[in-house]
Amino acid sequence: MLSILVGHSFFLRFDAKQFERAKPYPPLATLQVAALLRRLGHHVEFFDAMLARGTQDFDARLDASRPDVVLLYEDNYNYLSKMCLAKMREAACTMIGRARAAGARVLVAGSDASDAPDVYLAAGADVALRGEGLDALPALLRRLQEEPGLRGAALMAGLAQPVALPRPEAAELEAPVAWDLVDIERYRATWQAAHGRFSLNMAASKGCSFRCNWCAKPIWGQRYQQRSPQAVAAEMAELKARFAPDHIWFADDIFGFRADWVQRFADELDRLGGGIPFSIQTRADLISDAMAQALADAGCHEAWIGAESGSQQVLDAMNKGTTVPEIHDARRRLRAAGVRVGFFIQLGYLGEGLTELLQTRELIEQAQPDDIGVSVSYPLPGTRFHEQVKAQLGAKTHWTDSADLAMMFRGTFSTDTYRTVRDLLHAQVDMHRLAGDAHRRALQSLQQRWAALIDSLTPAAAVSP
């Protein structure tokens, strides 16, 4: 048996935007791996960076546990981990160095470790797993038990190189979560203080089978692996009885996928005594009338759609596979079913000029989503988009934190311009929550701000980031 300290490096305090939002979720994938290691017979302790003050809290946990192995396993369900934010990479490398100095063998896994293993190996990690790493991890730990002095290349010798994406067995989709390792009450207190409610996270599936040009898939590849609706309903019922959250966030890239799966999920929740209101992510082309109704029946409170753009030209360039009319139809169907709708919007993609920006504004004006999230195109390694722009990339290859919103390739407009458009689109959504004179004043101000921006976007205003 090995003593293993399992942790991750997503510190909420290192991201000012996310810290202010105060919507922390426990690291699902990290806790699933902790449960796996227990089943393999190891002694497991846990370091949760999410609500920690900084890497000094990791130092204290390391000193107290004195583990044989430190496994930094990033939460693969957290989309911000996929973005490989620079502050989190720096934190991980600091933690690796300190674990190595304490005499522990160090294993790392996650999107950034898959894309840039040399960074983590240079910081002192013995092994950087690629993909989920669940195929290689048990073999590595057996080797460590048999020969405790092995490190790095010696540890890897004789093992199948763990570089391929995993081939999960069906049972792995039902991997338990080691909830007992989490300070749930601290999460509850953070949520209650900021929002007056408590939200927890779940996952009903892994991965996405669609092929958007900008979407990196270093963990699950093109696979979409779905749990049974009965198992997901049973897990929700367990969380309801055990922790009484007010809300569930499904971290799936695509929740449900088919209306019949969602309806079976709704029926099973009814059989178990009712579920918990929840939010999801989905695609416009998956929202049929039947899907919208099934989501409502299951208790879906809010659906976030990857709308991306109001320009069909941009959607086609992204290989998104959806149309602007489908976005409008999805919004209409979900609204009719009583489900709130959020749009994810992406600015600055290749081929987007002023005309396309204004088409996105028109989409927001006409569809009137309840909320939006706005980003700029982010060239992630391994994507077709990254290949298209990599010759333009400079020293800055990652955002510092989620509020960075910096253009890292040569877009049509400057970073400041896209930040201004982001603010205007948010103002557009906020305006629809107003009435009477307040609405008229907001509309007049918004029109003036748009006019000033449009006037500034002459050919001379197009600059490098």
C-alpha cells in the first residue's frame, strides 16, 4: 500500500474574476481518481486547491501527510482547466517542486500536462500522464510499490508508454466520487454568502463527438460516453439526501444528447421522489420540442447553448455544425418549456469582421437570451484552429486568468476592441431586465456606445493584438 496525496492546482483565489463570482465546485475528476486509488488499496489523502489560500496550504498538507506519492490530477470536467491558465500552471509547478523536495514521487495529469508534459517534467514531476491516464496509473503505482526508489525514466521503463487516450471500460463511467474527502460545508458557506443558495456539480457523460475547429480534446478525444439515466438519477437522489444542495450544475460538454435519455432520466427522478433544479450545457441543434419538454420535466432550470456567433459564415468557418435559425429555434423552444437560456459567444474568430460582429449583436437583440458568456477565440494546442494561427503566436501562449481575454493571434481588431464588444453585449442582455424610463435610457446609451465603436472601427483601427 502506498500513501498518496491527491490534489489539483485550480486555486479560485488565483483567478480574480472567478473568485468574485464565488461559484466554486469540488473537482469531480480528482475525487473520482481518489476513489479509484482507494479501491486499489492505497491510503489516500486529499488537497483541494479550490478554496485554499495558496500553495502554502499545500505545503502544510504535504508536511502533515508525508506521502510516498503526490498525484496532481486536474479536474477534467472544469473547462477552465482545459484552457491551461498560466497562474494555475505556475501553481502546479511550485507544488511539484515542493513535493519533490519532500521526497515524494510526483505524477501529474490534466489537459495542460497532456499538451505540454515537458513543463511539468522540468518542474520535477516523475511522470506526466496523457489523456485521463486511468490505463497507466494502476501500473505505475504497482511499479512504485515493487521498487520504491524508482523515479522518472526508470519508473517508466518496461511499462506501456501512457501516451494514448484511454479506452475506458463502461464501469469507469460510473466511477464513485470520494465526497467524504471534501469540506462540503466550506463550499456551502461560500455559495450561501454570495448567492443565498448552494450548488453542487455532477457529470452524466464524458466528452463530445462534435468537431468544432477550436475545441481541444486532450482528455477524451472524440468519444462521447454517456452514463445510464438510472445511475445519474440515483446519484442526484443521493446528493439530495446527503448534502441537500439547492441546485446542480452538470459539467458535461453536452448533457443528455437525446430526448429519450433525458425523458428516462426525468421519469426515474419522479420514481425516486423528485430531483434538484439543475443547469446544463448543450447545442442548439439538439433542442427539439421533445428535448425542451424532457429537460423541463427533469427539472432543468437553465440551458447554456454554444451559440458562438450570429454569423453563419463564422459558424461554418468554425465547423460548428449549427445554423443561426437553429439557435433561434432552440431559444424559442426552451423558453416555451420554461427553461432559462444562456448563450456562449466567441469573438474574434478567423474571418469575423465588423459585419459579423453586428450579426452577433443582432442575434442577441432578437433572441434575447437570459444571460451570456463572452470570450475571444483561444488557440488551444491540438486543434485545427491552433494550426491555422500558430505562426502568429508570440511569447504569450496562455491567458493569465479567465478575465484576460487577450487576443493571442492577429485578429481583425485589437484586444481592447473585443473587450468593448463584450461589455456592449452584456449591456444588451442587462437592458432587457429593465422597464419604462430605465429601459429607454439604457437603450439610448447603448445605441450611442455602439455608434462610437462602429465609427472607430475603420481599416486604420485594425491592429495586431
